[in-house]
Amino acid sequence: MRTFILLALLAIFSLACGGGTESTDTAAEEMEAPAMEETKITITDMPQSPDFPDAAITTMSYKQGKFAFGVDGGESGYTLGTQTADAEQKMCANSAQGQHIHLIIDNEPYAAKYEANFDYDVADGNHYLLAFLSRSYHESIKHPTAAKVAMINVKDKTVTGQKEVAEPMLFYSRPKGTYTGKDTENVMLDFYLANVTLGDEYKVKAEVGGETFMIDTWKPFFLKGLPMGENTVTLTLVDAEGNAVDTPLNPVSRTFTLAEDKAEG
């Protein structure tokens, strides 16, 4: 009888110990499992670029469906169709066709043009037009002489009238299109301003991937940590209280894509 009781107690003790060990091991494994960290989207200053302080768009016309721009490279030597000197060191998307004009109609995605004269279809009616000189990696030259901003009236593919724009305006430029491989690591954020200076009175609010950045200096930035696939940037010109400025084409959103480089795989 004593032997039976002793064996029963040993069995109960063994089961109890076994269950406790299994529970402790599982808890330890859960504690040791590394937490999955989400990559955070950040914004950083883009390295300084070669300046072209005297590059200018001197004239602009649109007749019979054809734009003609007068471009003066000045002593700084800006030339359409050539690579910007630091393009290889910039570590961001770059055009193999070189420096160019960004043409934006009504804040639609820009058209990159590598010659001063080109065909382009503009619908009849009134339109906001922005044209600015760009480096080969799509960064705008932000000197006033390097751009033309106007309200134009078009009929039968010809400008029949134009006037200067007086309102403060924000035009979206980059990011745009599809980025692959290493170009996904540094995605340039660049925009163009007219009749407004950023600082205490005005800022640009940039929203991307759930993050919000308040920008108080007009310059280009790198977006880092963007996920693969589609991303959307929304830019809003805001006042000192953070309210959207009541001005044409504000805010503006653009969707672009990041993709793996299959050739690298």
C-alpha cells in the first residue's frame, strides 16, 4: 500500500514539473523573439548642387501647338541636354538625357523637355503655366530668372493672351513616376514656389506614408525609408496657423512607385 501511494505521488510530481518547464520555455522564447520594426520615413537635406545664378528663360511663346523658349545659360554655363557636373555623386534618380525644362500646366505632372522648341498639346481655355530650368537629376533652379509663371489663354493651340500671376502659389515637381534599385534609397522631394517666401508666415506641409513634415525653407530634400510599391505625397501651402492658403491649385497630391530592380536580383 505504501509503495502504491509513493508511486502515485511521484507521477503527480513529474507531471507538474513537466508542465511548468514547458510553460517557462515558451515564455522565454516569446521574450527572446525580436520585435518587427517598421522602417520610418524620414526627410533629410539634399547635398548642395551646382548653382546657375545667371541661367535664364528669356522668352516664351506658344503658337500652332509648339512652344519656343529662349534659354540663356549665362557665364555659369547652363546648357540643355548636358549632365549636371555632380550627377554621378548625387545618388538619386538622374536623366541620361541631361538638363532640361520642366513644363507644368495647371499643376499636372511635368513634362521634361531637352530642347528649347517642342510640340505640346494644350487644351483651349485658361491655364496656369510654369516652366523652369532643371538640373539633370530634376532639381529645379530656383532663381526667378530661370522660370516663367503665367496665366495663359489658349485657343486653337495658340496663346491668345497671358498675364502675370500675383497669388502665392505652390507647384509640385518631384517625386514622379517609377523608381527602381538604388534610386529608391534617396527620392528627391522638390517643388516650385511663386510669389511667396517660406518662413514664419508661410510653410509647405508635406504628407507621405502617414508622416507629416513642415518645411520652412525652399530647397530640395531626400525622402528615405519609403516602402516598395505605390506612395503618395501631398503638398500644401499653409499659413502661420497651419491652415491651407486659399490659392489656386492648393493642395496637390501625386502618386509614384518604388520597385525592386529585377536585374540586380
